[in-house]
Amino acid sequence: MIVREWKCLCPQETAEGFLGHLRATGVDEARVVPGYLGHQILTRQAGGGQIEFTLLTWWASLDHAKAFAGAQTDEQASRAVLYPGDERYRIIPETTVRHYDVRETVWTGPGK
């Protein structure tokens, strides 16, 4: 299993709008790609009136994550997928992503 991590900074005043935009673009596009297993959206205060967004998408394999990115090579797969309309929210996106091999997952909360 692979986790694909992407981050951006977003002004606090546009963060709620960007959250909806992120769901309607990157998340909704990922959901229909074979091998998609789920996602998480994380936020934190980043200082200076900025919110850091982290989008984690979970994939059955690196090849599935590459398919989402429209990539043929590992290098191409490391390029962020950005969307029209991102600029409305004045985000500062990372242009590369990271892929992680999931070695272990333990969930001890509700729904266990």
C-alpha cells in the first residue's frame, strides 16, 4: 500500500473555500481511479495567518498512484497535480509530492 502526500499553504480567510475546492477536484478525481483506497485531509495553523493543508491519498500500489498523476515514471509521479481554480484561494502549493510505503497501520479509535 502507498500513501501519496501533498501539501500547500492557504490564507486562513480562504481555507474553508479551499477545503471544498480540494474535495471537488483532487479528492473526487482520485476516488474514480482504480486502486484508490481512501484519503485524509489534515490541517494545522502554520503561522502568519496561513493554514497548512496536507492531503494523503491511499493507493493499492505505486502504479495506481502513478495512474492518478497521469505519470509514466517515478519522477513524473512526484509532480503535484494542480487544478484550475486553485489560484482563487491564493494557495502556495508544493509542486512535488512524496510517496510512502505503508509498513504498518493501527487504528485504536471508534470503528475498530
